[in-house]
Amino acid sequence: MSETVLQELDDRGVLLLTLNRPQRKNAFSNEQWQAFGDAIEAAGENPAVACVVVTGAGKDFSSGVDLADFGESEGEHPFNACARKLVNFDKPVVSAAKGVAVGGGATLLLHTDVVYVGESLRMRFPFTSLGLVPEWGSSYQLQAVIGARRAAELMYTSEWLDAGKALSVGIATGVFSDEELLDKAMAKAREIAQWPVSSLVETKRLMRDVHRKAIHAAMDAEQAGMEKLAGKPENIEAVMAILEKRAPDFSQFRK
């Protein structure tokens, strides 16, 4: 079992999954994508699990993909496999996110059913600022969660959201202090887990199946968009600006 995702199942049927790379703001390495996907898959098959809680170790939820460890892999990439497993997961998921939730850390939250955030939350869907496109079905899922107009504003601007904005637009279900966040999420998960797992599974299927085909189609289209834009001059400029700690200059590509 990988130490990049800690697992703790209590006697109430709540499985706590903790993203555990705090020294990297819980940025996802290939190993962590694999571990998280495996944990979700195992939770789906384990009759003792009624509800899952996802949180991050340390001060942050997740800063998204670890660019230092996102190379090629044999067969299906761990990110794609993990994304597909969470989209298809049939048990309730409660998330507890504080600090940074960016990129994959933000899009992951869109696939959880109850989203509790801490007051320190700083969330961003940064894809246009990177010269790229959305990922993990978020081009569809964000619209499904908060509506097309608000989703367009967030995706086009790559703006930062604090906890209050995340709540007001409809991404977050509730806001709590960082200190009480995980306790509140665990309490809600235990409230959910008291009911028959079979009923929870069928209820989630009824609520989610109407969206899953569209999410998978969006993921395929997003992959094509990523392949089209990754490595292009605008994307390179965005990455170099991050490395050089400066603002990117995209105006040079409009001449």
C-alpha cells in the first residue's frame, strides 16, 4: 500500500482517504494517482465501506499534477485510470478541502458528492492561464454543478476562489474553520453511512448515471484538446513564466 494515500476505515463504514504528499502541497505524482485510483476501486468492492471522505495532509488539499512526475507510462496513464474510477464510483464521497485546491485538486472536488471547505481555501481552475484546456471532465461537470454562465466565467478567467466564493457559486456545500473541517466532514459521512449501502449505491447511480456518459465524452474531448495545445508556444510561455516567477506574456502570439 502506497504511503502517498493513507487509508483508515472506521467501525461506522466511513473510509478516510488522505492525500499524503504535504511537502509538495499534495501534488499528484504518478504513484499517487495509481494509489488513489486503487483505493477508490477497492472501496467500491468492499461491503464494509458505506461512504468515503477525501482530504489532504498538512495545510493543503492538492495543488494538482506534480509536473516533476507526470511522464509517460505503459498502458493507460495512472491519471486517466484514476479519473475514470472516481467518475464511475457508486458510493457517496464527502470531501474536506482547505488551503490550495488547484487543477486536478479542484477538478477532483467536482466528482465528490458533498464538498466541505476550510476558511483557508484557495481554489483555481488554471487551464486557460496555462495555454491548455480543462481536464477530468470538468468542462462538463463544472457546468452541471454551478451552471453554464458561472462555469464559463471561472474557466475563461482562471480566477482564484476563496471559501466564500466557492460556497456562493455552488461548488462548496459548507464552509468551516480549518480546525473543525475534517470533524464536520467525518460527522456528515457517518450520518450518510448509517443507511443501507445498497440504498446509497442505487441512489447515487440514479443521481449520477444521467451525467456519466457526458463526463466520459468530455474527458475524451479534453484529451484531444490537451494533445492539440500541450507543447505549443503559449503553453511553453506559461510554464516558463512559472519557472521564472514572472507574469506570462501572451500578447506576443496575437501579432
